[in-house]
Amino acid sequence: MIEIHLLILSLALMLGFVASYLAVTEKDLLKAVGFSAVQAISYAIVFYILMAPDIILAYIAIAVGIYSALLIFAISKTGRYEVV
């Protein structure tokens, strides 16, 4: 049973790292916000496996909900693509 938890933990961490990298390197800002939300969800899974339910509730509400909505609103007022 512990091996399954460690496997899920390592897969969620790797998904979070990959999503973080993709969010930083993406030129389309809406896709970057999507990658950031995927990263937040994968880290929420990590917190769940590490048995931190209070952190999960706050992290999902802020990182996935409010943060993503605020960034999408800001992108709608500016440009969608990053200008180099």
C-alpha cells in the first residue's frame, strides 16, 4: 500500500514540475494559466497524499480558483500573446 502512495506522489510531483516548466516557457498566456492550474492540482494531490487537508482546501481555492480567474481577467484586459 505504501508503494502505491509513493508512486502516485512521485508521478504527481513530476507532473507538477513539467507543468511549471511549460507555464514558464509558454508564449500564449492563456495556455500558461492552464499549465499553472495543472501544476496547482498536481501539488494538491501531493498535499493530499502527505495528509495535509487544511493546506489542500486553501491551496485549491486560491491557486486554482482565484489566482486563475484573476490572471484570465488581466489577460483579457491586455494581450493574449507575449511580445518579445
